[in-house]
Amino acid sequence: MQIAPRPQPTSWLEKEFTCLEILGKGHFGKVMKCQNNTDKFEYAIKVTNTRIRNPNEKELYLQEMQTLSALSVGAECPHIVRYFNSWIEDERIHIVMELCEKSLRQIKHEAKAEKKRIANQMAQNA
């Protein structure tokens, strides 16, 4: 019995990363939790739904990618998600970002619950 060879990755994303799960989807595209095949770290990778339609649009996206890169250089801030890399593939933007422990939605929900707990505690102590 002969084992079939593994199919070769068709994209840079597939070659460099193993996608573990989809973290979210929306109008903009999707965000996936991926593990880098070289360093074994996990990242959030955003892939846009919209394809680049013309050179002007491509230039606009490239400027945005360069801005993200410039903002991340030497600026370690606990309130800003770190940018690592980006590329254009299949006419779509791919952005590699820091994988956060929680989503903004989760943080807001926890903060709201904590605020409610404190208010209840203060009411009981009054």
C-alpha cells in the first residue's frame, strides 16, 4: 500500500502557518488563530473579504500596512495590539497581529459585570 503524498501548500499563509480556529467573522473578513510553523508562536491573522480592485486601492492598503508597522516599532503599550507582518495574497490583505488572551467584547463584558458587582456591594454596605 502506497501512502499518498501530502498536498503542497498553495499559499504563503498555508506554507508559513497552521490555522487552528476562526476567532471571528464579520463584514471586514475573518480573524484566525494560527501557529507559525517556524517559531511555534500563535498569532491572530486578519484576512479581508474584499479583493483589491485597482492600483489606487492597493496603494491605500500598502500605506495602511506601513503605518501599522511604523506604529509598532519600539512602542510596547499594553493597550495596543502588536503588529508583526502583513502581505497581499490572492488580492486580499493578510495582517499578522498579536494574539490576545481575550477579545474586546469579553473585556467589556467582564468590566460591566465587575461594575455591577461593586455597585451591589456598595448598596449592601450603605
